[in-house]
Amino acid sequence: MFQLCGYPVAMGNAIEELKYIANNVTDTNDNAGVAKTLEAFKLQLTMWNKQFHYRLEIA
């Protein structure tokens, strides 16, 4: 299942095998690793969205 998702992210306290195949390793579950990853994705999507709309305005 981990390998089938589009962008696998492992928790900081995951087993080493998962960390090795993950695209990203976040903080541990005790240190809000899921929240940090979701916040980073939100920031990336926001930046992409702004660039996309800027390109539409230019065209």
C-alpha cells in the first residue's frame, strides 16, 4: 500500500525500510509529523496555484 500511493511519506519513527522507500520522511508522530507534512503540502499547493493564476492573467 505504501508504494501504491502517489507520494509516500514516512513518519520519523517508522522502520528504516519505509524511510528508505519514502519520498519524504517527516517528524515523529509525537512531534506532529502529519500536521507538518500537510502544512508543507498546503504551502506548495498555494504557491503552485498563485503561479498558475499568474500565468493565466498574462496569457
